[in-house]
Amino acid sequence: MKKVLLLSVIASGITSLYAGNNKINKPNVLFILVDDMGYTDLGCTGSTFHETPHIDRLANESVSFNYAYAACPVSSPSRAAIITGKYPARINITDYIPGNQAYGPHKDQMLSSLPFNQHLDIDETGIAEAFRRNGYDTFFTGKWHLSESEKYYPTSFGFDVNVGGNNTGHPAGGYFSPYKNPHLPDGPKGEYLTDRLTDEMIKFLRTKKNRPFFAYLSYYTVHLPMQAKQDKIDKYTKKLYGMSFSDSEFVRKGKTFHKMYQNMPIYAAMVEHLDDNIGRLMNCLREEGLDENTIIVFTSDNGGMATSNTTDNIPTSNSPLRAGKGYLYEGGIKVPLFVRWSGTVKPSVIEKSPVVGTDFYPTLLDLCGLKLLPNQHIDGFSFKSLLEGKGYIRKPIFWHYPHYSGGLGGRPSAAVRYGDYKLIEFFEDNHVELYNVINDISEKNDLSAKESELTDKLKGMLHKWYVEIGAKMPVKNEYYQGM
């Protein structure tokens, strides 16, 4: 009788161990990265045109960060920082791959950037590899954009499975099947890419019962081209007719147009398609019993595309933030960030402390009780204490973007955020601008002359960092014709 009772207790313990996806074991991670989504593209962050009820609900169930930053104002470097925990300048991936300079000499650009790495170093222990070494299943689907060569695709950096990740920075065949992606088999004609990537993630989640997972869903949306389903486009076209705007749609600065408000029905439809799929993911986690033991991170790789040298393809506005993708003003680097862990992280908290893309690596290891790798994520800083409701003192955050952002209008520059202030140095003439990004979120008031002592301090910090990290500076462009 005692033997039977003992076996019953053991069996009960084993059952409880695996119930609810290893609730006694390590938590799961679902990392959701959106492409080119601006800070104010969501209802919960200020949009009055786009409708995002599912993401708004996710934000309400999360710690929401008011000052979350991408590590770069363009795609590839920002993504590299998430995977490695290192600043883009340290690993010398400072522009999108293959980069603006790859298209030959530019006679209208005063400076030329030096060559930068076209892929991650194979010796990097990426975040997925760190989780895999700790017994996690790892899965990637969506946009990779970290190499021109298949040798350096996701499975070389710790992901067991790669669905759709390749060299392209936008959907090669558009958002409707056929996709022209050798790593993503075509679906039925007319299938929508955002739906399909969610389908792939849901298929993976439905297999996860007995082992923890690190799953990375990297949407191509809301990057150009602007393409959406017609019913949603019609919805926002109708909504636009009922709206009125008192300001001009664009402000022109030199050759660049800056969009001042959101009014693009196709783009709004793309945002809502994303929102619908976030709702599907949340439902799947609940249905599969994964909800309470899964950490969800939702963020973007850079600010929204709000500027261009032509007015017909600017999808969004980041107002009241200044500029957008390709700039080191807030509109180019400030991104939405929500971290949800049901039952563990207190919901509906607004966190004002700054964090940056390099911080995800140590933070997620820390949250999951895994050993940190300080020699790898050397530029990352765990913000676990913020999620626990405790304060922390953030070291300065740095950016280095020694490139022109093509038709977007951004100039080669670098920046440092220290306390409430951000200093930007522009490499063409080395002038600096200083802003209090708390009191002046639109960065209208340059304080560099008024706060000369602080300006010198931050400039000194930035210059010291250039040397410490081995940042490559742009050089004089021999083809420049002063245009």
C-alpha cells in the first residue's frame, strides 16, 4: 500500500512539473519585433487614426516604457544589437545591409562612410544560442536582414528553425503570396504575409508542452511597400473623410519633406492587420496554457518612416516627436516597448527610465534565471529591476550612425543620452545640439549654447566612447560637388 502511495505521489509530481508548460521550470520567451513602427503608431501611444485594440490590451497588461530606444535609427544595426547585446559601432554594423554606399559614389554627400561588416561574426554567441545552451527550443520566423549570405542566417546564431529569414530588408514579392522568399514557401494566392508569419509562430507554439522556448517573431510589416487588404483600406479611407486637419500635411526642410500627421489609409490598414495578429497570438497562448509562463516582449527596430524627398510614399508621422527613421532625433530611435509576464510583472505600469536594444539580451536571461554572459552582451544592461518595480541608475546610452539615410534626409551623426538630456553631434561640420528630451519631447529648443558646461561634458563622454568602442568615422567624399 505504501509503495502504491509513493508511486502515486511521484506521478503527481511529474504531472505537475509538466503542467502548464513547465511552470516549475524556466519561463518561455516570445519576442515580437515590428519593422519601422513608430512610437506613436499605436492607439495606446497616441495615434488617433490607427486602431490597435489588441496591442493596446497587451500594453495594459504590461510594463510600458516611455523611453525605449532602438540601438540605431535603421534596421540591420538595431537587429544586430538585439541579437548580440552589443552596440552597432562595436561590431561595425552601422547601416542597413548592404548600405547606402553600396550603390556607388554620391556627389551630393559631403562625407563617405568607411566599409562596415555585412554580417554578424560567426563567433558571436547570440541571444538564441544562450537560451539553447540552457535547454530551450529556439525558433525564428520573419525578417532577418543581417547578412547577404545564407551562411549567416538565423540557424548560424542559435535558432533551431528559421522560417522566412534571409537577406531582404523588405518583402521581395510584396505582402501577398507568392512571396519570392526561398525560406518561406508560398501560400495560397492572396495569402497575406503578416498572417502567414503569425501562422508559423502559432504552429510552433502549439507543439510546446514539455520544454521551454525562446521564439522570435520578426514581422516585415509595417515596412514599405504599403500593401494591405482592401476591406481595411476602405475602412480607413472612410474614416479619413470624417477627420479634419488644421495644420499642413508636410513641412519641408531642405530637400526633405517631414510628415506632420497620420492620414494614410493603406498604412493604417497594415497596422490593424498587425494588431489582429497580435490578438491571435495572445489567444493561442491562452488556449495552449502558455499564457502565465511566457514573457512577451513587443517592440520595433527603429522609428517610423516619417520623412522623404518625395511626398507620395511617407507612411506615417511620429509627431510630436521630431523626424523619423534615419535620424537620431527622438522620432528615429524612440520605439514602443511592452514587456508582459502575466502573474509576475505588474501590469499597467508606465516606466520612464530609458532602455535600449542592447538591454534585451541580459534582461531576458536575468528574468529566466539564466547565467549572464557579460563578455558577450557587454553593452547591455539588465532592466529586470524596473520590471520588479525597483529603480535603477542607467549608464549613458550611445548611438553612432556615420551614414546618410538616403532619401530620408538623415545626416551622419552620433548621440548620447545622459539623464534627461540628449546631445547629437553632426559629422559634416561637427556642430552639436543639446535637448532636454523629458521637457522638450519635440526637440525644438537647442540648449547647447545656454548649457555650455553640460554640452562640453556630454560631448567629452561621446568622444571618449568613440575611442573605447572603436567607432569608425566618415571621411571626406572625393566625389562631392557641393550640391
